[in-house]
Amino acid sequence: MSNSPAPKRALGLWMLTALVAGNMIGSGIFLLPASLASFGSISLIAWVLTALGAICLGLVFAKLGSIMPRVGGPYAYCREGFGNFTGFQIAYNYWIALWVGNAAIAVAAVSYLTVFFPGFKNNGELTLIVSVGLVWLMTIINIIGVRQAGIFQLVTTILKLLPLILIGTFGLLYIHPSYLTQVNTSGQSHFSAITGAATLTLWSFIGLESASVPADDVENPQVTIPKATILGVVITSVVYILSTVAIMGVIPMSQLAKSNSPYADAAQMMFGHTAYYVIAIGAIISCLGALNGWTLLQGQIPLAAARDGLFPKVFAKETRQGTPHVGLIVSSLLITALLISTYGFGLVQQFTLIILIATLASLIPYFFTCLAELMIFIKYKEQFNGKRLTKSVIISILGMLYSFWAIYGSGQQILFYGGLLFFSSVPVYVWMQWNSSRIR
């Protein structure tokens, strides 16, 4: 056995926690209060349930990350639990979720830029150029190296947390309790309102599995991945709930439902006109941080699948810095194509369409990962015993039930398109196997 030292890992606890929190705290939280206002303050219950569901899912990924620190996250676990076919389907859908989600984040970043450049609102070509430019800027940063991307993520996460924490703490002092008494303004049953609101809030938690994906680049992954996952989910949950309570307590529901920039509007009412621009800057930083983090992951999934022979071998190529540049470039080309094909819809409509597809594409891997954990416990049952196993099984079942509920809440139309997306992976898998057999 060689005595040469192991290569230094690039991502420690705080960089990895920043990756988790940074990927979750992206564009969604800055837009959601306006969408949730149509449900009323009952949506705060949805936030709590979504936070609990996210923690359950985070614990599943943390457990799997500690016993199987492999590159690929959901893909790696589902392949281990169910085999190559399901593993490929999850890699395929999760990869789509990553780059489709990045398109949404780029659109949101441009939307926030309209605060400073109002001309963007009526110039589709210019907004397209800027959004595509942001995508390729983050691609270049990630191609330079994963450590540089990790440092960028840590800095942007700290910067974007500041305005959210400001609203979620000092904002509580400006609350009008009567505004929160409008419990259910949706015209639906309480259960339907909570379910609909919970589906919306889930977009802001997509990314909870981020710590498990770049496992090869993590220091002491058995310890660091679980800690970073739980820290990231808990920090994010607290910030989300407190800031939403503050905004709903400061802006009347009817007014909030029409707001294009709820955080900035709330800041203006609390602290004055300057705060409006400060929060807008925070939103832009938030989008850039999330876009950077998701760009890092969009190269890792095809890399892991290519190493296992389930994606074309070209995706396994890396630069001298260990960056999967082919996966990054191909993903960004697909994002560019998606942005070009949808830019005529308008920023808000374009953003909404893209995030609904990305959320469902992410939920499918979450659902399968919870089941994969149970399969792994069955396959390696001699390695697990006692109360810890029972606790993990309960958490996995809760995570599975939550994912199924959230899938149900996405609505018939999105389920239809999501089903087509999922089944489209089958002929692609057959084509890959056909080519593989011909090569042999």
C-alpha cells in the first residue's frame, strides 16, 4: 500500500453547509410570499410542514451520505438500491431538474435586475442575452475549479442571508396582527389550501441533497455530509418561516398578492426607500449564489452516471482541476436552448412554467431515494441493527410520504408533463444499452 498522502479535499463543513443553504435560498423565497398571499396565513402551516418534510428528506440524504459517500447523490443511492435501470432514470430526471432549475434562476435574476434597469421589462432580446450570459459566467467559474466555486458560494450565501435575517428579525417589530387573521383566502378547503401552498413552498427547499452530490470533493464525508445537510436545512427553515411571517404581517394580503417584489416592498415600508434597493441587491446576489451552486451540481450527476457506464463516456472527462467540464458545458447549452424557446412568454410566466417542471423533476428522485434507503437497509441488513435502524426507517417512510403528497399537490397538468419526462428516459436507456452492446 502506498504511503503517499491522500489528495486534499476541497469542501469543508462550512463550504458544504453554504452549498446546501445557498442552493435552497435562491430565487424562490424572494417571490413566494406574493404567491402564498392568495392562500392566506394558512400558508404558514404549509411552510412548517414543508420544513418538516425537508428535514426528513435531509436526514435521509445525511444517513445515506454517511454510509455511502459517493458522487451523484440521489442517482448513486437509487442505483445501489434498485439497479442500473432505475439509477439511470433518476440520474436522467435529476440532471434535467438541475439544468431546468438553473434556467429558472437565471430568469429570476434578470427579473430582479429590472429594479435597476426598468428597460429590461419590455425588451425580450436583452433579457435573453443577460440571462444566457449569467448562465455561462457561472459555468466558467465552475470550470475553473470546484474550490473556487465553493468559496464563491460561501461568500454569496453570507451576503444573501443578511437581508433575509434583517426582515425575519427586525421585521417582526412592524407586524400588524390583524393582517395575519386572514387565514384562508383561497376559497378552497383548509386541506386543499395547505396542499397547494406546500407545493409552492417546496421549490424553496429544492437543493437539500446538495451536500451528498460532490462527495469526492468533501473533507471527511462520513461526518461532514450529515452535519452540513442538517445545518443547511435548519438554517434555511428558520429564515424562511420568520421572514414570511414578517412580510405577511406588514403587507395586507390583498396588496401582497399583487406585489412583484414582496421583500423589497416590505423593506420599503419598514425602513424606507433605500432599503428597497438594498433588498433588491440581496435578491440578485441570492440568485447568483444559487445559480453557481446548481451549476456545480449539473456537472456532477452526468459525471457519476458516466463513470458507471450509464451516460456517454464523454461526460466522465475532467479538467486538470478535476472539473467535469463536458457535463457543465452540455448542461449550459441545454439551458440556453430552453431560455431561447421560452423567452417570449414574459419573465414571470417563463419563471413559473420552468420552476413547476423543475420541482416535479426533483420530487421523483426524492421519492425514489427514500425507498432506496430501505432497499439498502435490506441488502446490507447485517451492517445495521438496533434503535438507530428503526429511527432511520421511520424517517425514510415519512420522507417518502411527504414526497408523494408534494407530487400529488403539483396538479394534473404538471403531473402529465412530468410523467412524459420520466418515461422519456426509457428509450434513452435502451439506446445507451444498444450502443454499449455494439461496442463490445
